[in-house]
Amino acid sequence: MFDLPTVMLAAVFATFLAAGLVKGVTGMGLPTVAMGMLGALISPLVAASLLIVPSFATNVWQLFAGPSFGALLRRLWPMMLAVVVGTLLGSRWIASGDTGVTTLLLGIALIIYSTYTLFARQFSVAGQVETWLSPLVGGITGIITGGTGVFVIPAVPYLQALGLSKDDLVQALGLSFTVSTIALAIGLGARGAFQSDYLALSALAVIPSLAGMWAGQHVRNRISPVAFRRGFLICLLLLGCEMASRTLL
């Protein structure tokens, strides 16, 4: 049914299990981990196609688990609209089939995200600049999403800087990731980049993703989430360096 070797299918399911584990422990990271690990094994286009259903399923749950969906949507809709427009424009790169360029872009995105998250200091956004900064951040995030399949830069640091409560921040991240996933699916579909096997396998990948999240929530009670997150960011940094260097050397 699937146009992938058995070993590769096992790697796909192991990847989503690991990505779900990271999300269960840290509350985020499934798309980034999945794109990083799969992008090192298969083309970023195929990796992004496989990401769609697990990302949508896990992030919709995160989005509607909080109490402030309406208020957040009213506040963040300019950013979300810009995410959609940017993703639709940027998806032409990942849909082009140029593996060298998309692998390089994915590697750079992983390097920037992991380095920033490891070393940058938290900043805050003043209310008077949010009106114009939100759509700018959304547009940049969308272009990066469309080109690499990674949803986090610069949306995550920006949302963390808005001074939201913990629950509202988790829900805002779920909103951003859900919108990014839908926009990426539309962008890839509009360019004929989906194959039926990819969507079927993507749907099956929900199972290891949810299993990983369940395990991660139990692991979180036994280890330091901060130490775990630092370790996985270092792994992402090394993976990004390897992917970027692979295309440049």
C-alpha cells in the first residue's frame, strides 16, 4: 500500500512516537522534531506530507483544551491570517521537489530555533506595537512554514513575549500550530504535492504520536522537563547543522 520500504515505515512510526514523547513532556515540538528527524531520512516534501494529520490532531486537542479560544482568536487573527498567506506563498519551495534547497532551509530553521531557545533571553512586546508586529511575525512564520514545514520561528518566541497566562499561551500555541498545519496542507494540495499513500500513512501516524504524548505525560512526572527540553534542543541543533552542511559540502 505504501511506497516506502518496511525499514523506512518503521522509522516513520518511531519518529512520530519520539515526537509525541517530546510534546508530552514539553507541551510542544511534535512538528519540529518530526520534520527534523524525517527530513534527515526522506525528502522534506514527503516529511511535510506525513506531518499533516498527526500535527492537526494533536494541536486541535491543545487548541480547544483551554478556556480562551474566542478571546485569543480576536486578539491574534491578524497574525493567523498572515500565517496563512505566508504559508501559501512559501509552500512553492517545499513543493518544488528541490531536495537540496528544502533540506538546507530546514537545517537552517532547526539551527535558528534551537539556538534561540537555548541561549536567548525572554523579551516582552509592548501593546502599542502588537497591532503591526503580529501580522509581520505571522507572515514570516508562514513563509518559513511553507518552505520548511517547521512552524515555530518566529511565532513561538513572539507568543511567549505577549505576557499571556500559562494556559492561554498553551492555547495560543495550539491555535498557531493548527492554522499553520491547515495552511500547509492547503498549500501542498494546491500544488499537487500530496499523494494518497502519504495521507493514509499520515493518518496512521496519529497512533504513535498519541502514544508518545501519553508516555511523555507520564515521563514528565519523573524527570525534569527543563533538562529534557535542553537535551532535545541540543539534538535538534546538531541535526540542523548536519542537514545544512550536507547540502553545502
